[in-house]
Amino acid sequence: MIKLIISLIFITSTVFALEQKSTIEVKTNSIKKALSNFNFNYFTKYSGAALGGNYSQGATFNRFDGGVQDGQDFDATGSYQLYQSFRLGYRFSNNWNLAYGVTFQENLSSDVEYKNIYGNTNTRSNGKSYNNHRVSLFVPGILNTSIGVMSTSYFYEMPNQGSRNSGMKYGLGFQPTFRFYSNVPTISFGINSSFERYFYDDSAFNPQGVMLSLGPYLNYRINDRFTLKNGLNFDWDQKGDQVGTTTLGRNMHNVGLVGVGARVVKRVFVDVFVGYSISEMSLANTSMGASLDISI
């Protein structure tokens, strides 16, 4: 009788232990599966010297330090600059990806002289400039046609302290990408675009309202590691009372990019490129640059 009781206790303990192990394994697998849906992306881009020698030391053609103001081109001579982006996302079962992103840029050189639209000479300072934060939702394959496929990203932008001081409340936007099907496996081409709408307090002075951009590209894959890249980027905007009308102004310098991209290892890419002004082509209005893209 005692032996039977001991045997029953042993069997019960063994079954309980196996059940516990199975439960732990199931929970562990569930946690691993949940964690595997998270993803992280880091992107950085360096904007360096021009091909021409007309710029002063520490200056480069940089469209993000230029643009159009009061109907006139604004000098795009900027500091050597490093742009960085950090994005944490979660991928759902349908491959939709919800992400939170933080970006900033850093001017690497100071005392770079430039002229404003009134002819006055100013200088740029170095240091970091933090941008607004964004929550974005990427939706792949929302449109599939006989000529190509479209994906898009929707975002909600939250103002930082500086933007709030300027009267900004929030921003909304979507960024569709259309990739054409190619009969040549080594060639890929498509169009990137963006529509951004920013909302301000009524008291804000001449706030930025709408920004539009269009970026056709054409890439040629040399082999499994290297790709030749070529693209254009056009920008328009609407300010203040222009919002809601058909009036469009030129927002920033329209630029072209030509370069070489390389896949270092899986999900790690490096690009080396030259950017140039489309409207005012010259060796001075260029900038050499490089970027690094890491996805985990």
C-alpha cells in the first residue's frame, strides 16, 4: 500500500512538473514571438563639402538650410551637417508597422557665412537642433495594379517646445510610395511623395501650413551588394491664407541625388552620394554625403 502511494505521488509530481515545463515553454515562446514583432531602425546622413571650391571652410550646399522666402531664393550655404533618426516600431500580423520616431540634426561647423534675401551677411552656429516627434503607421500594398504597387505611411506629429512656442499644435500627413514593376530585374524605379499639414494657433504669425514633395527615382543593381542610385526631389508649400487654395510656392531647393548604395550585411546599408541643385546647377551648389541605415 505504501509503495502504491509513493508511486502515485511520484507519477503525480512528474506529470505536474511536465505540465509546468510545458506551460513555461509556451509562455516563453509567446514572449519571444511578441518581442520578435518589435523592430528598431537607426538612420544617419552626413552632408559634406561641395564639389566646387567656392564655399568657405566648413560650408556646404544644404537644401535644408535654404529654401524660398518672400518669393526669393534663400541662400542654401549651410554647415557640415549630421542628421540622425531613431525609430522603434511594432509589426502586426498583416505587416502593418506602428512606430515612434525621434530625429535631430547637428551643425558640425560654426561661423559659416551666408547672405539672406536682403543682402545682409549672417553666420551659422554649430550645435544640435531637435525636431518634432512622430507616430507613424506604415501600410504596405494598399494598391496593387498591373503596373506597380503602392504602400503608404501615415503620421501624427507632436511639436517640441520650440514649435509650441511658435504656435504649432500638431501635424498630420501621409507619404505614399509607388513602385513600378520592371521587366529588367536589375532596374527598379518608382515615385516617393509626401503630403504634410501643420496646424497652428490663430495667433501664430504666417505659419507653415502645407508641404508637398515628389521624388522619382531610378536604381540599377550592379550585383547582390552594390546598387547605382539616381533620384530627384521637388518641394512645394502653402503658407497662411494660401492653405485651402490651388496656389503653390516652391518650398526648398529642388535637388537631385546620384550615388552608390552598398549592402554591408543583412539589414545594414551604406550610401555614398552627391546632391545637386536642379534649378541652379553649378559645382558650388553640390554636396558630397554618406548615409547609414540599420534595421534590427
